[in-house]
Amino acid sequence: MLYDQEAHAAEMERTFIAIKPDGVQRGLIAEIISRFERKGYKLMAIKLVVPTKEFAQKHYHDLKERPFFDGLCDFLSSGPVLAMVWEGEGVIKYGRKLIGATDPQKSEPGTIRGDLAVVVGRNIIHGSDGPETAKDEIALWFEPSELVSYTSNAEKWIYGVN
Ligand code: GDP
Ligand code: MG
């Protein structure tokens, strides 16, 4: 069904997705990016960074009371992380579906964690869990100038926007 540009623009969302050091070291960058790209989401920002432990603690601040927090922050800061912003209708929620459950033992086959990871402490990818988190995480990892706005020629075919 065709619908108008305004309705389409109102549904557009951005989410923060990161390939953690295990995913980068295991050579899974292209595999993971391709799943978001083939779905029809649009890449708006991307960079490879080694976060400091302090930065990792900021990123995971919600989990600071959890017993695995320290190990998790050590791990996230142990090597390169591929930080990205992806845009699309419903990308925050559906991005989490593509990623799969936190524990790869419980992730469905066909999801990124279900297909490519085995244990919760090495689950290869992060994705924002809601609109507020997405906003905060994008602002933490990227300067506004690092987000590239552009029209993709595929968009009219993906969304049927007239
Ligand atoms: P996510 O949003 O699916 O990534 O899950 P959470 O926000 O709950 O947790 C953040 C990250 O902490 C997860 O992706 C895991 O890498 C790690 N984590 C979560 N739960 C556990 C746990 O029980 N044990 C360990 N070792 N790591 C965990
Ligand atoms: Mg989370």
C-alpha cells in the first residue's frame, strides 16, 4: 500500500547498534551489517573504536548493580567495537528481533545471536532496547555531525512511499 511521505517520516526511527569485540575479532562484521542492510534499514553512522573502561561503564550504566557489570565493562573495552546508527520504520524494536534474546542459548535460530553466538557473556552485538535508550546511546557514541542524512534510492521500493 502506498502512503504519503509525511506518514513515513513520522514512523522513522534511529537505533544504536554495536558489534562487540568478540564479533569484530571473529570476523562477523560483514555478516551482521548485511542482515540490517538486506532487511532495508539505512546506515547513518559507523566507526570502529576501542572504548575506555569508563566509557563502557557509561554505556552500561543501567547494569551497574549487576554482578557481571565489571567483567562486562572490561570486555567491551578490551578491543575494537563497531559502533553504528541504523534508521528505518520500527528499527528499534525490530533490530532487537534481528539480534535475538540476550542469552544465545535462548535466541531463536535465524537471529544474529541464535546463529552466531553461544554464551551470554560473548553475545557479539548490542542494540538499543527502546526509544529513550536509543537517543541516549546515539548521543553517547556519536557527535551529531557524524550522522549522515541522505536519501536512499531504495527507500521508495522498501516503503512504497509515493
Ligand atoms: P541486551 O540488551 O540483550 O544486550 O542485554 P542486557 O542489557 O540485559 O545486558 C547487557 C549485556 O550484558 C548482554 O548483552 C550480555 O553481554 C551481558 N549480560 C547480560 N546478562 C548477563 C549474565 O547473566 N551474565 C553475563 N556474564 N553477562 C550478561
Ligand atoms: Mg540492553
